[in-house]
Amino acid sequence: PKTFFMMHDINGDGAWDIGEIEALFQAELDKVYDEGNDEDDMIEREEEMNRMREHLVTEVDTNKDGLVSFEEYFESTKQKSWEEDKGWDTLDQVTPAYSAD
């Protein structure tokens, strides 16, 4: 966990700020959303980024200062839910684009 954390602590201050958290998710979002594909909704991509960022901050930022310190991140990796991670459902998977009606 320490190597992963340090790789994404871009400014080396020992905590992830909002920009570093978003940078962490860029590559994952690029796998799902392609700006060159007219069928991919870039507004939805932004909403997805917001969901991912808020989820991480809510779950890991225990002192609620808006930063994720290494200590907070490391403690989160000890949680049972860390081992049972089932991945991330995109907005399309959580909310269907259309109803059955």
C-alpha cells in the first residue's frame, strides 16, 4: 500500500488532495469513456469522477479535512471490505438509461 500511495502523492506532501484523487481515477475512467466516441457521454464521465472521488473521501478521510493521508489510506486497507472489493458499478450499471415502461 505504501508504494501505491506514494506513486499517487504527486506533490509528495504525504496526503492526497482532490486533484491527486481525481488523477488516480483518470486511467480507470479512460477505459470506460472515450472522448472520441460519440456514444460516450463526457458529462456522465464527470459525474462518475465525482461519485468515485466522493466515495473515496467519505470512506477513507476519517478526520474529514478533505485530504487522504497515508495513515488514513493504510488503515482503510486493513478493513474487511478492502479484501471483499467487488469493483465499481458505473452509472449505467447503477441507473438504467431507460425504464421498462
